[in-house]
Amino acid sequence: MKSKLSAEEQSIFLDTLKKRFAKNRHRHKNIDWNDVETKLQKNPSKIDVLLRMEETGGEPDVVVFEEKSNEIVFCDCSKESPKGRRSFCYDRPALDARKEHKPANNVIDSADEIGIKLLNEEEYHALQALEAFDTKTSTWIETPQKIRDLGGALFGDFRYDTVFFYHNGASSYYAARGFRGLLKI
């Protein structure tokens, strides 16, 4: 699928990603930018997804969760949960259940609109192993169906040099809680 960006816009955005990649080599020590760029150019619609991640404050960058994988993995690497994705409840049923003070959106629908997958516990731990994220904010994570069926949802953060996972009602939302996603190419 073709990118919606013009060749010039694509070039400018790829340069932004390249600079972030070079500045944060600790996130992807064994990956070469030329390989990343080649994969992106073969999958131009993925560039649009990365741009949506960028526009909502995610600061996407290449990370390595599984070195055996032939896929390149981008993840939101903003120090705190992305500003443009905060104050959302967990999913559509939680949003619909709110009678008043509804948030603007929910995490699951927003992730689908952007084209990313919500991080699970293992992926969130792997991200936190690269550097400390969410030291002042928190991030909704993929919640097991059993917990969701009981009305709950999970989120994580990094405090006291430790990754913590907690639970909340899925219909809750907070100004300091957003969500991170990943994109495999």
C-alpha cells in the first residue's frame, strides 16, 4: 500500500526517525539504519503509522524484543506516556458504560486507529529494560480477557527503580495515564 505522504514529507519524517535512531543506539545495538530504511521503503503504509505515532507524542524508535525475529519493531519511546494519548479509558465497552464525564476516546479504538498493537506485560518489561519510561505517568497495557470480563484493566509504570503493574476499573481515566504501542515491520 502506498504512503499518503508526499516524497518530500516522507524524506523529512524518515530523517527525524534516523536522527532518533542514531541518538539512541542502546535501544537497537545490532541493527543498522539502512536495513530499517529499506524495510520502511518496502512498506510505505507503515511510515504513515509511524507518523501517527509521532503526531500523538509517541516518539517511535526501533527496539529489540526478540533478536531471532526477522521483523523490525518500533515502539513508542517518549519518556512519559504519549501526551496525545492520555485521559482515555481502556476500551469501547468501558467508554459506553460511562454515564457522564466521558473521555474523548478509549485505548483499544485509538490504537486501532493509529495502526499499532498495545504493549503486553512482557513487552512493557522489555521496553523498561532499555531505559526508564513512565517515571511520572502510567501506561495502559494489554489486559487478559479474564480480568477485562470482571471490569478491570491493567497499567504499568516505573517507580523506585522497579516496573510495577496495577489494576483499575476499565472505565477509569487519568490525565497522567496514556498508552504505548508497537509496530512490527
